[in-house]
Amino acid sequence: MSPAHPVTHSNSDPRKIMSENVSIKTLNGYGTTLAAVIHLPEGFDASKTYPAIVVSHPGGGVKEQAAGLYAGKLAEQGFVTVAYDASFQGASTGEPRQLENPHIRTEDVSAVVDYVTTLDYVDSDRIGAMGICAGAGYTANAAINDPRIKAVGTVSLVNIGQMFRNGWTNDVADADATPLLAMGAQARTTDVQGKDNPFPLAPMREADAPNEELRQAWEYYHTPRCEHPNAPGFMTTRSLSQIITYDAFHKAETFLTQPLLVVAGSEAGSKWMSDDLFARAASKDKSFHVVEGSNHMELYDGEKEVTEAVSKLGPFFSDKL
């Protein structure tokens, strides 16, 4: 885990859980292998079976950041958890590097579920999934497609297509995102000519942040708060070609039937996307927990905020899996 701010930022106690680095070969047609960490609960006994939770990282993140933090804390509550790096990112394989293709990222969630079903100590009928930020959107999309996922949790959820179409606070019309499609298409042209085309997923400089919430995004990814060498904070610009028309909640009204827990900060500019999933999901068993006073980023690593989120996620998954 990358270093966090003293006192105010949270970390798992490594004495309580065991972890193991593993490689997960996907069958997604792109031939990628995912780098992952399995967290095992205290007192783990390989002769028993446990419920499992797949944890997906934010756009631009890696498993050593928020996903690993939540995976560790949920393992402390008795689950086998897996945090992993998305295809093309972190320590996972795939070219071009830093591709953020939402369809592949959704498939990655199910690829980790594939792997978890091969573990003798996991009950394949008790697999849940959660994610943070864009990882939460991908988790919801995966659950729509994959009924092996029996319960879904989201934290600071972002539907990456909505965010790029409609802006952080939902004040941009779909049609106004058309120039981004042109940028993605142009980047594909220049990519084949060998040009590098980075596109920031969080502000690359503090001065680029339009508000305090997104200043914290810069701080999270680019200072000792939680920076990591495998998380450069940008994606390939060609990714826009897939992102702009993507809806992580497509057909949620019909097929997202699993129990659902949505967690969002009351002060998060992104909260409208959590509201949208909650309204659209067909789940008969769904709940929404608002962390009062928290913004989007504070639910990544704020000690108080993460503790409150996990205090809801742990019992939710215990009850539903």
C-alpha cells in the first residue's frame, strides 16, 4: 500500500490477513493476464469454503490503492477478496499501455470471477463484487451481464460514459461531448503513426483542478497521499472512442437484479451517477448509504469515511452471500 497521510487516511492492518500475488489469464480475446492480490481472512483454513468479493479499482488507479485498501478491510471481516489491475494497466499485461476500454474493463471483472470459481476454498455460489469510482460502474455492468455475481457494492460510483458525456456534475448535454469522439478518432490515426496520446483521468497538476474535490484527485494520484509508479493518472486518448457511447448501466432496469448497496458521499459531485444506478436497477433488494460530509475522493482513503463505508459493505455482503 502506498503511504497515506498520517492519522486522517486509512490503512489495513497486515497482521490480520494473509495476501498472495497471483496471475489471472483472461479469455477476453485480447490475451491479457491480470496481476492480482488475493487477501485471505484471519484464521484462514484451506479445507473450508468462504464467500469471495472481487474489488475493482478506479479509472487511473491500481490494486495497491483504494481497491487494495477495501479488499484488505473486507478480508478482515471474513471474506476472500481479490484486488487486481485492469487489462493494459498496472502490472497486468496488454498493449497499448493505459488503454481504458470500458468493455474490456467490464470483462475483467468477470475474468476475475472465472478465476475465483477455480479456488477450492471459495464457494462459487457466494461471489460478490464491488468497486470504487469507475470500477464501481464496471462492476455494475459486469453484474448485469454475469449472474454468478450474487451481490453488488459500489463506492463513489462513476459511470465513465456518463461522466465523459455529461461532466462531473451532470451539466453537459450528450451532444456537447461530440468533440471528444473526434479527439478519440484522431488519436487512433496518430497512434498508428507512432505518436503518444495521453489523456488525463485526474488533474495532472494541482493548478489544473477546477475545485477542491478534484484537487484531491490530483493529490491522491500525484503526491505521497497515495501515488504509485504504476498509476500515472492518464489513459490513452483513443479510449474516448469506446467511452463516450458506453453506458455502464445499460439494461440495468431488466438485468441488474442482484442485491445492491450503493455508498456515496453527500458532498460528492459524482453522486448523481449513484442516484441514477439506484433508480434504474431492477434489484428488489437495494439500499443507498450516504456518508454525510464526504466528497468523492475522501471515500478512497479517508479513515473515517472508509471505516463507515466498510461498516455497511461488510454486513451487506455477509447477509447476501
